[in-house]
Amino acid sequence: MFTLVVPLQAELPALLGASREDTSWVVTITLLVSAVVTPIAGRLGDMYGKRRVVLVLLGLLILGSLIAGFSASVPGILVGRGMQGAAMGVVPLGIAILRDVVPPERLSTSVALMSATMGIGGAVGMPLAAYVAQHADFHALFWLAAGLGAVGVVLVVLAVPGDVLLFPGRLDVLGALGLALGMTGILLFLSRGAEWGWASPAALGCGIGGVLVLLLWGWYQLRTRGPLLDLRVAARPAVLLTNLAALCMGFALFSSNVTFPQMLELPVESGSGFGLDMVAAAFVIMPAGLVMMVLAPLSGWLERTIGARRLFTIGTAAIVFAYAFVLLWVSEVWHIFVANLLVGVGIGFTFAAMPMIIMRSVPATETGASNGLNALFRSVGTATAAAVMGGVLAAVTVDFEGVAVPSRQAFELSFWLAIAVGVVAMVLSLLIPKQPAVEPRPSLPG
């Protein structure tokens, strides 16, 4: 769902008869809704049943896809894309379901494969969207998404056992609204700040307002009974450091999604690119997601053998090495291919390790919500990468046939930034306690 319309961005203004500023929301709205809904869906799953909430989210995906499929204007597409974003909560809920029903000896491999689906879906979606952009009506993408959602519903009904662990309580409606409002403000600042102007009233209002709302929300969460998120649990060193590293990993993942396709597609004559068409560029990018899938059994074995913390560190090192490689060697298409494979290795290992660290550090009542919070941090990282990388590529340009295009220096600066964030993630992984704090009712035994 994230990458479904990415290759269409340049064509959307003509397809929808709207300005580029308006059509850019077709991508942004999915990110915003995903970031807001995911932790809330996690809490609802802990309370009312994870399987039940997964089915609701898949239902929203289907309905949103149908709305977008029937729409020929920006408002309808935005409504549909927003509802598609709600489905992102399925992944952390799926991880929590695995914790409930999968035998311990198979859990780490299962979690690794579930985490890898984030990259697999993006890898498959990119060339598919690019092919449709070149050869068919773009609405076909939404019909396909509706069909996949329907298949998902059938498979969940047939294959996923009923919920075995429920922790009834009340939904903290005020907490959910506060989190939604605060995160929306911050994500709007990150994703639209370059377009509005970072110092513009709209951007500053969203950014500062979002921070203030979240501070007030945190104060409220610490003082209410049955909060949406138990911030005392979230502040435990293992959980906090893992979530901060998750933000860095989201940045690293989306940095490659922003920079690599543009470098592959820019004309050779510009001095910055390789002149591939959208479909060819997408196929160069796609194998990273497949690597994540292939590595899932290895990730599970490594987690059991050396521990989730060390696996996390290895993954962050792979990310740093990937961007260092492409910084030093980027004269051939295969250099981008190799670097993107290394990104897939790094993301595969870190995304497999993070849920295991989280679940060993939180009580059983917080499984869904805590995994949802981890996914939220990853979403903030992707939004930050989109803003930062987009700003760098827009600011450091060269003139090519009267059009400003990103220069080779812009891409080099982007890779340096990704390396810096990767190093921060590596340091954070080393600071994660080797033994989590003793939890009377652990989500996952140590």
C-alpha cells in the first residue's frame, strides 16, 4: 500500500486533473493514517481480539480500495488511500498473534517472516505499479488491492485461530484522539514542510502544535487509568532504545526508496542517473524485498542462536555498509543493485529482531500496543526520510534541458545522511540491555 502509487506520482496531476501539491497527498495520506491507526489498533487488539481487529482493518482496506477504484478525482482517491493506510496495523497485530499461537521454537522464524512482509509487499508493489503506470488505467491498482484484501480476509478466517488471550478494558478515547492529533501535526510538518516552507506558519503550526499536543497527551497517559499506551512500559530502556532505533531503521529503509529509483531513472546525460524506465528501475529495486523473505529462516535461527540484540546490531551494520558501498561505487547499475540487496539484509535482520526485543520486555497485556508503538516509530522514520531526502534532492540540483534535477552531489549527501542515521541505530542497538527487566507477566519468556 505504501509503494502502490509511488511510480505514478509524476503522472497523477494529469490523471486526476489537479495540481502536484494536491496529488502529493495521495502518498502522504496513507502514511499519516497508518502512523495514527497502528498503535490504536494494537490496543484494540489486546482488548477485543487481535484476529477480530485484523479483519476490521482488512475490511477498511477493501472498502478504501473500492472507493479509490471508483474515483476519478482527488477527494475520492484521498479517502480511499487513507482507508488503505489503516491496514498497516495488520503487521504488528500479526506479530502479536504469532506470539499467542505459534510454538516457542518456531516463533522467531515466524516473526522474521511476518516482519519481512513489509519489504516484500513494497518490492512487489513497485514494479507492478510501474507496469500499470505505463500500460493500463491506474485504477487497476486499486481493484487489485481490493482483491488482495478479500483474499486476506478469507485466509484469516480459515487459517488464523481465534483469540486465546484477551485483556478486557475500556478504550482510552481521549488518549486515542490526542495521539492522532499530535502525530498528525508532526507528520504533516515532516512530510509537507519542504512544500510549505519549513518556517511557514502552516509548517510551524503543525510541528510545534503536534509536539505540544503530545506532551499534554503524555502527561494525561501517565495519570489516567487504563491508558491507550502505558508510557512507563514504553520508557523501559530495552523498549525505548529499540523504538528509537526503529525510527532510524524506518529512515534507512525509505531513504533507499527515495534515492535509488530517482538515480536509476534520471537521464544519463544529466550526470546523475542511469536512464532506466520505471519498470526496469523497479526490477532493480525489487530483489531487496525478496532477500528479506529468503533471510527469514536465517533471521529466526540467528535470533535463537546469538540473540535478538546481536542480530539487531548486525542488521544496522549491514545498513551502514550498504550506503557506504554506494557512496564509494555508484558508476554502474549493478552497484545500486548490490547496495539495495544489503539494505534488504539490514532491514530483514533488524525488523526480525525488534519485535522479539519488545515482546521480551513488556507484559502480556501490552503485546499488541507495544508492537504498534514500534511500528509508529518506524513510520515517523519513513516520514522523516521522505522529508529530508526530498529536501536534499530538491535543493542540490543541476540544470538539464531547462529543468532542475538532483545532482550527483545531492545523492552523495543523501547517502552520508543515511550512513549517519545507520551509525546512530548501531550505537542504540549496543546500548539495549542484554537482559530485560524482570517482568511478572512477560509477553515473551526470556
